[in-house]
Amino acid sequence: MARTTGSDGEKTEATIREAAVNLIARFGYEAMSMRQLATEVGVQAAALYRYFPTKEGLLFTLMREHMEGLTDAWEAARPTSADPVRRLAAYVENHIAFHIERRHATHVSNMELRSLSPERLTQILRMRTAYEKELRAILRDGAEAGVFDIDDTGLTAMALIQMMTGVIVWFRPGERLSITEVTATYLSMTMRLVGAASSTAPRFLSGAQRTL
Amino acid sequence: MARTTGSDGEKTEATIREAAVNLIARFGYEAMSMRQLATEVGVQAAALYRYFPTKEGLLFTLMREHMEGLTDAWEAARPTSADPVRRLAAYVENHIAFHIERRHATHVSNMELRSLSPERLTQILRMRTAYEKELRAILRDGAEAGVFDIDDTGLTAMALIQMMTGVIVWFRPGERLSITEVTATYLSMTMRLVGAASSTAPRFLSGAQRTL
DNA sequence: GAATTAATTGAACGTTCGTTTTATTATTGT
DNA sequence: ACAATAATAAAACGAACGTTCAATTAATTC
């Protein structure tokens, strides 16, 4: 038995990607065996090596494409407006939507970094840093414009990203809250966290708060 | 060669614990081999089994003791005051201090849950839930007393914990910021996030904010 | 100082791992 | 129809894994 009827390289590769993301997210990269992945795909382990050179190569591909997807999503969602509040809102909305939509891929990208070779780790971290830099720029602009009240831009950016990405830990689609409700609440929390005037509190209070 | 001069069970066990936490935090539970751990300890792999029944048993012990440590630390730090602001401040301070102090153990407890058997996973999650429940109670009390302004108690608790625990991802001792500075900033962000009156603003403002 | 117990070694067990090689069959192009 | 190529199976590789067992030596007890 060799080539099976109806077999198609593109389909198989897509199936491998999907199955790999799910298995790695569930069991972890080290715990997932290539044979387990092959079984899930419905193929022999040797067939996987026609599409990915090594197990680590597969992991890297999954991560790189996830990061590219995140960057692309932000490029598309980035508002033309220069208003820091609007830009921050767009960032939060895009981040949460993307991470909920691709929970498993996000889990992989966040949890399995240590299984990458140093060079590949650097490459992924560079992409991540570039993405986070966008948030820091928004916070800095807002702080300079006096729209935000922020102690430490870098620290606030990290706190916000941890908070937002944390959604994937507990969020399950179809449970108590919808994506829309979750996003709205996180948006509100974010705006308060950065001391934005137009959060839940009346605008004129923030001025008083800052001057006092 | 058998028993070595100066060998001591208690010392060896402590060394194993310490080395295991560090190795698992660095490479991951699945990636760390018992032989690697033994080498780090300076002993043969077989010797490990005198102290821990299996590799998973070792992992579970590390996690359980970490969670017990966290709970105990909170018991000791919990203020007698009923004031939600004070209680929340104590929770944040204790959480951040504990997690920075035991970065590696926290990493293990957060990242390696999937390597536990179902029963043991349940046990650890129960401890974690109990700890998080304390935060929810503080938030609820504060919201009911009108001291906090919170949309969704459960969601806010999760956001806060993700934010606070995230410190261990980027914090490195001896870098730009000290633990004290980091804690102060996080405390300030927390108070704003929950809409506490006495965050960065003077205390007497809280009354105004609540009535408005 | 002999007997007992504690601590560890060294070798081995069976299993599973990622990966490679070779053969075989399905599909595609002519 | 026939060659060329794409896709897979089947089997095998050596290495590493968690774990066990018997032997051996250090420390302790009486």
C-alpha cells in the first residue's frame, strides 16, 4: 500500500497543520508524538516528513504563521485616526478578537517558545516585540498628549497584554459571556487602567484627579 | 560504588526539589529527563526514585507545595481590616511578592498542569480556585460597599490575576525596576482598574466620584 | 565491633521517540 | 497507453526514555 486514492498534498498539509495546532495546544509540543499526529491526520508518520522537515520545523511554521496573522490583522484593523483613545480601543478589540478566534494557535505560540532553537526563538520574539511596540507607541502618544495618565509606559503595556491575552485561559465560546460582552468589559478595564478620560467615569473628573 | 560519604537523605531530597523546579521551568516537564535531573543533582537516576515514586509524582509534589505556600503566604498577609481597599492592596502586594520570589515554581505550576493525571489536576485546580475566590470576595465586597466600580466581578478577578501573574514573564531581579517599584505601579493600576477612589487620587475624591 | 539501616551505584528492561530508506500505488501529462 | 511524478505505506534505525533490581558502601544503633 502506498499512495491512497483521493490523496492530495495540499489537503494533507492543511490537515497536518490543523491537527498539530490542536494536539500541541492540548498535550504540549514535547508530549505530542509524530505518530500521534499522523494517526490524527489519518496517515503514517513517515508521510508527515514530506511536508515538514522536522518536528521543530513544523512547530516553527505554526508559530511564524500565527504571528504573521496577528500582525496582518492589526495592519488591517489599525485606524487612520491619530486619536490615542481610538487607536488603543482598536488595538484591544483586535487583540482580543484574534486571540479568542485562534485560542489554540495562541496557546502554542505562548507556551512552546522554549522548544525552538535559539535562532528561531529570536525570530519569533522579534515579531512579537514589533507587535507589542505598537501598543507602547499608542500609550506613549496618549500620555504625551495628556489623554492617558500612565506611570510607566513599558510596564503598562506588558500588564495590558498579559491581561488581554489571559482571556484565552478561561474563555470558552458559548458560555456565560459572548465575545462582544467580554471585549466591551476588557475595553472598559483597559481605559480605566491607562487613566483615559472617556472611560466609565465622567470626563470632568479625570481633570480634577490629575490636578490634585 | 554505592552509598557515598557524607550523603544525607534530607539534603538530597531538597537538592532534587530545587534542581527539578529550575530544570522544569527552563526546559519544560516533558523535555526534562530524569537522567538530566540526576546529573544536575550529582547523583544517578535511580537514586531519585528513593524520594519520589514517579516523575509525575515529583511534579505534583512541587506544584502542591507551591500552592500551599501561596495559600499560607496569603493567610499570613491577610489584613484584619474589613476595608476592601486595604484587603485588595494586601492581596496584590502578597501575590506579586510571592510570584516574583518564586518565579520558577510559579512557572511550573502555571505551565505544566496538563502533565498531571486528572485526579491530581483537579486537586491543584481546587487549591487555585480557592485562592482566586479570595480575590473575588474582596471585589464583591468592595462593589457592594460602593468602594469599587466593577462591571463583572469574576471577569475582573481573572483579568487582575492574569495581569499580576504576568509579572514573572518579564521581570528579572536587578534590572530597570525594583520589586518595590513594580509592586507600587501594579497596585496603582489595580486600583484604577477596579475604579477604587483612593488609587492615585487623594482619598477624599472617592466620595465625590461615588456620588457623581 | 557487629548488626542493622540508609543511601546510592551500575546495569538492565521494555518502550517509545524522531527520522530515514525503500518500495508501491495513484494521479497527471503527453 | 505510457512515462513521469506525487503521495503514501511499511519497515527499520539508533538513541533516549522512565523505571526496576540487585549489589555495595556509609552511617547508625546496640
